[in-house]
Amino acid sequence: MNLRILRIELRRSVAPWAGVVVLATALAFLFLVSGPWWKGTALWTAQWTSMALWTRYLLTFLWPLAVGLGALQGLRDPRSKMSELLTSTPRPARHRAAALAGVMAFTLVSAFALLVLLGAVRVLAGDASYTHLGWLPISLVAALALAAVAVLGMGVARALPSALTPPALAVGALVLTSFLLRQTTDDAVPASAAPNRLALLSPAVADVRETLLTLSVPVHLGQTIWLLGMAATGLALLAAAGPRARLLALTPLLAGGAIALLVLPANPRDTYVVDRAAAAQVCDGPVCVTTARRARLDDLAGPGREALRLLRGALGDRAPVTIHETTVLRAIGARPERSRDSVLIDFDDPMIDAAKGKQLARALVAQGLAPGCYPRSSIESGTLEDTATQSIGAAWALGEDLRPIDGTMYGASYQADVARPVWKKLVALPQSEQRQRIRAMHAAAVSCSGDPLAALTGGASR
């Protein structure tokens, strides 16, 4: 297709408006709606993979929008009542189909590329220190998905030239995509209500909860085969001149779907996999973070060493000797990872993420002395008893008066109501007895087999 034909088709078709609508809809969703893409460590501008996955997540409604816009474009010739005239020209039908489909695909891919470019600029302007190209296939398949489904919509509208075709295709695609994305569990990796292979025929992805997760190679390969078959069927339908040709046009779609189902993984844990390079530990002495958050290490190293010193003073040889960012995936509400040798931190925990300097050292001491048995993150808040126990442990180890723990949903007065009576009883005891109860609190918290707060008053296990 030469530039002259491209300019003509851009003026005559709805393709430019389709690109504008897709880009504007995506930007409005990202910037005008407050959602998880702006929260936690997996926000859409934090890391390259998160950016690619969140923009791919937008296909939940951009994909149905693209097929509807494609179908609207496919009605152009039947609406103008010039189909018979075009068939009488010497130019082959496949050339006209390629020109029309090429312009629509070009504008939609360009719109999505601009969206990804905006995300890339924001990632570069942030503190993402882990640079890689593993995110690129995620975005390339998303761009292919928009182009392929639009071309398919054009072909279907040419075969079924009705004003109801575009809205019917858009609504049907939206319902199907929503069903395939519907999650049945809160497992560590997203799982659809539909069989995994069938669910992956939709290129949209689930919301992003972990920065260390990415899509596996079989997912990219299987979806690419499926989408290429879809685009081929759309082109064939655009060029088809009779019922028999339209039936034959379905061959690439069916063949691509069959091959894709053989390639796509059957298990959700083979769909979303840990990026091992991103999860690799980068250390400054005893303080370690993942490569994906290497930029946080400088701010963490000093307070981390101070926290380990204070923990050694409080717990003696029972104290943890290192600080590590946890890399174990867990389901929502599942018990956090435990360790007797390390203070395990999660930057999704607001107590850790928002703290700096001395406040961060205090938070690390609290986490090291009494790691919560219940999860705490940007969407979970642990328990009030866990928070009160941590405030007591941190105050005792730092030799200061009782203060609330920041970064939780529990205000100072709520924490004080639970912690203050226990604190008064603890500090009234001899120093040796205080130390013994702090160690009992730590043992109960690490094992999750006792009540850490009760241990401070000499109470029994749960």
C-alpha cells in the first residue's frame, strides 16, 4: 500500500477517529478513575513490566471497542451501495481489503503505541532501576490484538451488513472478555472461572498485584498464533465474494484457535511466572532488596543496619541477622512468609514503604520483633493486636515511650487503648523479666502459634 492510498483511506474511513477514541478512552480510564494502577508497588508507572501489564489490562474494554469500530468501518461500502461497482473494477478485491484493513490496523496500533510511550516516559521519569526488554512482548501482543480484532470486525460486518452488527459485536466481545477474566479465587496468581487455555484466548490480563510476575513465553506464542488467524479471517471475509468463500475464510480462525489451544498453558501458574532477573537479590551488607527495587537499597541500608543492631540488643543470639525483601508469592489474605534469621519486608506494606530514616529503622525493628501473623499491604491491614504488639516491641527496643505505628488503618487512640495497659505492666517489671517477655513475644510472633500480645503479660498461648 503506497502513501497516496494511505492518505485517501485516512480521509475516507473512520480509522483516524477510531485511533482517537481508543487512545482517549484509555487515557481517561487511567487518569480520571482512581484504581489499583495508582497504588502500591505495582502502580502502572513504577516498573516496565507493570506498565506493560496495566496497559494490556485496558484491553478489557478496548478490545470490544476495537471490534465495534472495525465493524462500523466494514459497513462503509454496503452503506454507500457501491459494492457491485467495486466488484466490476479490475483491481483485485484482496488489494482493496488490504488497504482498508491496513489503515484501520495502523491507526489502532499507533494509538496504543502512544499510550505505551506515555507510560514509558513516566517510568523513565520515576525511580525504576531495573531496565529490561521482557515487557516488550506483552505490549506487542496487545497492539496485535487491537489490530486483529478490528480487522475481524470489518470482515464480519462486510459479511453481515446490518446496522446492528457493530453494537452486537462490541457487546458480545465485552461480555465474553469479562467472563474469561472473572477470577474465582484470590490465589497468588490470577485464575479465571473458565479453563485456563480458553481464558487466554482473550488478550486482556488480570489486574496487576505483583511487580515480579510476568507472562510466560507460551502465552505470547499461543496468543500471537490465535490473533494472526483472527486477522487472516478478517481479511479473507473482506475479500470474499460469495457464501462459499466466506465459509473458507473461517479456516485461519479455526486453525489458529486449535493450534493456540495446544500451545497455551493449562495451569495459571504456567501463565504468570516470576521474572527471575527481577527477583534476584541485590545486597548492601546484610540488607537486601530485589533487583526490581534496587533504587530503594540506598535508603534502606543505613536504617536496616541500625535496626539489626537494636534487634541484637533486644533478642541476643535469637535476633535476625539480615533484612530481605520477600519474593514469595502469596494469595490475598494468606499468612505472610516467616523467618527466624531474617527480617522479611514487603514494600507493599505502608509501614515500610512510606518510612524514611529513623522512622524506617523503627518500623524494621517492629517488624523484626513481632512480624504479623496476618497480612498487611495496600489492601490489607493486619490486626489491631499485631499493630499494638509491634508498637510495644519497638518502644522497648529503642528505649523510648510508647508511640503508635504509622502506616496502618488503626489510629493512635485505637493502638493506645490496646497497647498502653500492656506497656505499663511490662515496664513495671525488672529488666530481666522484661527481656524474657520480649523474647517470648518474638517467639510467638515468628511461629504464629501463640499470642504475642498475651506473651508480654505472661499469658498462655492461643
